[in-house]
Amino acid sequence: MLAAALLMAACARKNIENKDAIRQAVIEYLNSPQVQAQTGLDMSSMDVNVTAMAFERDTARATVDFRVKNGDAGMQFNYTLDRKGDKWVVHPKAENGGGHGIVLPGNDKASSELPPGHPSVPASPKQ
């Protein structure tokens, strides 16, 4: 009886292992007042596309591509997310290894350098 109840509870869990759920979590994170105050990003002017994702239990890792709408400028960031109920929640930058892990177009290695013309971003404290 207990095993059947546990099985039903596990089956009732919503499947959020998809690009839309990750994209929504990243947008919510970047639109949060604390992050918005740090970055000044206007997410309504950006196209957001999850280009890669991997799942392990209640953790997701994703690469997200950001492009200025109607423009060529863009960049990629790596995120780590935790499952909280039926949605993903982005780890704050400090928990992501001190930064987003910027991947510039044409470069498959993470860099701490921002592309030309990008507004400055305050450095996160080292832990």
C-alpha cells in the first residue's frame, strides 16, 4: 500500500525536463528585482533560446543563448538550476561558480570578458 502511494506521488510529478521550463526559469531569474538591479537588462528586448541542457535528478545544467531582437549581437550563458516543486529555479551567480560562464559566439570556452559594447557588470565577491 505504501509503495503504491509513493509510486502515485512520483507519477503525479510534472515533467519539467524541457527547454520551455528552463527558459522560463532563466527569464524569471533575470527579471527578479535583485538581478535586474545588478544587470539593468531589458529582457523584453532579448530573444532567449536554450541551446543545450542536461538533467541529473533534481538539477539541470543549461546553456542559454541571448540575442538582441532584430539584431546580430548576442552571447551565451551557462546556468545551473534546481527543481523546486514543478518548476526550475536558477542558482544565484555565486553558486554558479562566481559567474554566468559567458560563451562568446565562435568560442566554445567560457570567458570572463564581455563582448564589445556590453554594459559593465559588477564583479561578484569571491568565496
